[in-house]
Amino acid sequence: MFESVWLFYSLLFLVAFFYASVGHGGASGYLALMAIFSLAPEVMKPTALLLNIFVSFIAFIQFYRSKHFIWKLFLPLALASIPMAFIGGLVVVEGEIYKKILAVLLLVPIARFLFFKSEEVVATKPFKLVPLLIIGSFIGLLSGMIGIGGGIILSPILLMQKWADQKQTAAVCALIIFVNSVAGLGGQLTKGVYFSTDMYWYVIITCVGGFCGAYFGALKFRQTILKNILASVLIVAVYKLLFTHA
């Protein structure tokens, strides 16, 4: 039991470090870890959102100070996603259905970590209002329902459409994740939420990991080994969510 707790904390730190380094809050990673360690779905969702709030804000501050933030890109996404995240937080998803949806969503970061290289966007293209509003609404609803911030879905869209480069994407995603997590948790609070008794430790560990990751995210450092470790963790979580009842 003692060893498993320290393994959980170590992986929690790595998840916060890596996700913050690319402007994410880490909810998909936290949810994967909690699934592996058999936390109940009613605990997983609010816990992931709360940790997201701390880590994504730390990441945002770091990238904002480096002057990578684009208000014109952020505002329409936020206007659409915030109310939908609150509505999503009001939705109660049955435990087994929640696990299956989460497993499918975890396939997105697994594919990104293992099969797609991050390509630098040299020249960005102008973005349009309506697509941003639609994307923001979809991401917000998922954020509240499942307990993710939406960064794992939003960042590849921004990069593929060339609406922002990597650092700008990280900055915008970090604040989108923050506001969605606040709104989603707010919706859940109206229904009542449950946290682990070790929640204080979760917050401390992820904040330290997030601060370190956000700091090094402004630099060029090789992430291949860390990507492979996290992809392995996510694969184990997907297997457990889909094929076991623990």
C-alpha cells in the first residue's frame, strides 16, 4: 500500500510536469491515474477539474509572461465553452458509461504521444468566429461532463488549422482549460462533489510539477521519453476502463 501511494504521487508529478510544459492542465492524465488506482468516478471528475484549475493557471502565467497569448483567439472559445462547461457539470453520467467515454477520449493523447510529431507552425492563418464558437461549445460540454479541460482536443485543432503556433496554442489552451475547469466544477458543486482525503497532497504535488513543467516548457527540451511513459500509463488506464470492472 505504501509503495503504491508513492508510485501514484510520482506519476502525478510527471503528468503535471509534462502537460504544463505544453500548456495543458493534465486532466486526462490525472483521470488515467485515478482509473488505474481504482478511484470512484464520482471522485475522479471533480478531482481532475480541481487539479486542472491549479496547473493550467500556473502554465498560463508562464506562457503569458513570455508574450505568447492571443486574446482574439481566446475570447470566442471562452464565450462558447464556459456556459457549456457549467451545463456539462450539471450532467450526471452513470459510472460505467463515464468510464467508456473517458477511455475513448484517452485514445486522443495516446495517438498524439505515439504517432504524431509536433510540427512547428511557421506562418499562422486567420481564424473565423463561427468555427471557434462551435469548437468552444463542444469542448466546454465535454469539460464539464467528463472532467477534462479540453486541451487535448483543442490544441491539435489550433495547430492543424494553423490558427496559432505551438507556444501561442499552449498559452490559449492553458486559459481555456482554466476557465472550463472552473465552470465545470461550479456546475458539479450544485450537485455535490466528493474529494479524496489526500486531496491536499494531490494539489501540492501537481502544483510543483506544473510549475516546473511550465518553466521548462518555455525552453526546448526533449520530451520523447516522458511522452512514452505517459502514453504507457494512458494505455493501461484505457485497458482497465474498457475491460475490467475494478
